[in-house]
Amino acid sequence: MKKALLSIASVIMVGGCSEIPNDMSHIDVFSSDRYLSTAYEFNNLVDDAFKYPYSNIPFLMVTEGWSISGPKQPISQIIYSCLSSNEVELVTKIKPFMPEVTYIKTPENQVKNCIIKHSNDSINAAALNDLKAFNLFQKYADNPFLRKIVDAAKADGKISVKEYMDIVQIVIKLSKADEQVQLEKTIQEL
């Protein structure tokens, strides 16, 4: 019996990879290395689902340095919802003498459906409080274009994760437009 177990273990080690499904109840996706190893893939799927590079929006500006994978980050909130609902499954491959690699096992179209579904969840209160205190949001709060978007977002009594991402995107675009105008003005004054 021992020889049989030993030979099976040898075959697994020599054979390469074995798949071990993760039990999400034991994984903190905000700090786990497993989340960090799959973050890039999730970001690409979020961007592809919405046809906009939301993963390039510097949400850290709003949260003033909160961890990149913290719960205030909207993309992290979507990912956490998809993983904790078991709609998206991660698989870890282990190779001898190599670091483990975690990847998304769920088909891409199902992951995108989950992303879209959970982007309609309410953004968490901490993220909204940070947005309200964000100096650029305060600066542009009365901008008619931004005001229209914010008023439409909160009309149903909640602000979804996707609406939050759109609001932050607009605030940053307004800031960049102001910077460009200021640059052109400075150049003319030279």
C-alpha cells in the first residue's frame, strides 16, 4: 500500500501540474496572493465587459492611498462579489519547485456576465464617503455635466459600482481638461 501511494505521489510530482480548486470561504481576496495573481486578468475582463479601460482610472486618488486591492476599490468590489457568490471559480496549479499559479477557471463570457451583474450592486458607503470628501469632486461638484451624471445615478436612491466608476472617470477627465487649459494659458503668457 505504501509503495502504491509513493508511486502515485511520484507520478504527480514528475507529471507536472495538478489542479486544486479553491474554497473561497478561506481566502481573503483583498490581501491574498491568489487575488493579486489574478487581478490583471480580472481587470482585462472588466475593461472588455464595459469597452472602457476602468482598470486605468486612478481610484487611489479618491481613496487617498488605500490599498490597491482594498474593498473601497470598485473593481475589487465586483471581483469579490463574483468570487464570494461562487459564480466565478479560481483554480490553483502547483508545480514542484515553482510558485503556485492561480487562474480563472470559469468561461470568459460567464465571468463578464458576473461582472456586469455585480457592477449594478450598490457601491459601499466607505467609497461614497471618500468620493464626497475627494478634493477634485468637491471642486467640480457644481459642474453641469458632472451634476447631471450624479443626479441621474442617485435618482433611484443608490449609486451602483458602475455609476461610481463613471463618476470618478468624469471627475478625473474634468481635472485633466482644466490642466490642459492652464497649460495652454501658461504657454501663451510666456
